[in-house]
Amino acid sequence: MSISKFRIAKPKITKFLDRYPESVFKRSELATILREHRGTWGLAKKTTINEFINDLLDDTSFKQIDFPFLSRKETRYVWRDVALLTIANDTRHHTAPRALVRPAPLPYKGTASMVSMPNESTPHHCHAFDKKVLATFD
């Protein structure tokens, strides 16, 4: 079994990402980085951005974070550990994720109708937030 070109290039890619001034990336930014450094990393010309991102997610400390905003879904890719607030600020979007807030009038004083109830599709980190908010109304 042959070693993939990505595995061979992985030390160069991780060194590049460690030194890069940003840790949060849009898909388009990763596409630019791939296009500019593909040759120096020794990656095949046929390597697509999807393959590159999947290799990063599968074989490095890269993470994908999805923000399900009401108007659209935003995806960011994160290198190593970055504060969630830093990632969210990168979206430059002032609408709260639908997993956290549902626009609804308060039916009566003191209820938590603005906070949605967690379900199986709610990201795990949102469950803890919902529990804390709901506990304040008990």
C-alpha cells in the first residue's frame, strides 16, 4: 500500500498552519491556500478542495464548525484550539444560531420561550447552554 501524497506533505502543511497568522478559515480561504502551496507541499494537481479539507479533518487537528443561522448555514474550519467566540466572530453575522434562539413572543412573564428546547439535532455544546438558561427560570 502506498503512502498518500497528503501523508507525505502533512509535516509541511502542519508547520505552515502553525505559523499562519489565522486559525479560523472559510472554505474559500483554504482553496486559496491549497492553490498557492500545492506545489511546495507536493500535492497532486488533481487534489480538490474537498479532498484537501477531508484529509485535514481526518488526519490533523483541524475541526469543522457549522453555524446554523436562520438565513443561512455558515461553516468555518479551525486549526487546533480556538475559542468559540473567536470562531463565531469570524462569521460576521449578528443572528443567533437557531439551536439557541427562536423568535417568539413571551406568552407570559417569566418563561423561557425564546430559548429552544434541545433535541437530537442540536449540537452538544448548545445543550449545556440551554440547561443553564432554562435553570434561571425555575
